[in-house]
Amino acid sequence: MIDRLNYSDTPIVVRMSIGGLEHQFIQEEVEKQLVEFLPVVTHSFKFIDGQCMLIVSLPIQMIPEVIDSLIQQKLAIFEVTKFSE
């Protein structure tokens, strides 16, 4: 679970389930949005249980900003969870 009371700048790794992420053009749109948060945010795409997920390392307080940026581009975000391998 993501600690909502954590106000530190320590990066955490979260995974985001985004509709259509298995398509290259959706991945490119996600990357365009994440560029504005560099170098604070790092990301990768990973297949987990047959689904393409966005794995993002960022300070916990940036999660709402990143989600808002993706939503503004009409990307459907289904789930955001703390990622552990």
C-alpha cells in the first residue's frame, strides 16, 4: 500500500495499469507526458501477468501530478499500486 502520509522526496516505485498500453502509440504518448517530469521521474514498460504496465520511480507526492498529466491526454488509468518484484 502507498503511504499517503509520506511527504518525503524519497522515490518509490509504483506500477500503473493504463488502457491500451500494449500499443506502441500509447506508450509514446505516455513517454511524451513523462518528459516534463524528468530527471525526477524514471520509467519503464514491463509485461506482468500478460498485461503491459508502466513502472515509475518518483517521489510519492508527484503521483497525483503525473496521473493528472496522463488523464489530460485522455489516457485511462485503471490502477496505481506500489511495485515490488
